[in-house]
Amino acid sequence: MSTLKLAKLVDGDLAAQAAVSDVLYNNRLILDAGGAQRLPLMAATASLYERAEALGFGGSDMIAVVEALREAGAEPGVASG
């Protein structure tokens, strides 16, 4: 799956296979069941997908989350610090 998503990312192909809104919905279900305190990485992921959705990428493929990172000033694929 990651190879497929990498190709979509490189090509700038945001056509949905797993839409941002759907991934966010699933993240929220997991957080509701497990709790954000016990799942901090899932909570952080949900925040990124929430931002991507707010930027208008809800119907785009989940890789559009990189737009939330860009908007926050992070360059996807580049480690900071």
C-alpha cells in the first residue's frame, strides 16, 4: 500500500482511494474506543486530518494530509531539528 501511496504523492494524484474524511472518521472511532490519552499518535494524526479537511481536502485521497503539513510550515519528507 505504501508504494501505491508514494506513487500518488509523487504524481500529485489526490483522486480518492481512501478519502481524508473517511480516514478521519475511522481515526475518531479508534480514539473514541481507546482514548486520546492512550493513543497520542492517533490523536496527532487525527489533528492533521482535521486540518486537511478544514483546508478543503475532505474528498481527496488521504495523502492530501501533506497539505496540512505544508500549511503548518513543515516540508513533508524532511526531518526537522
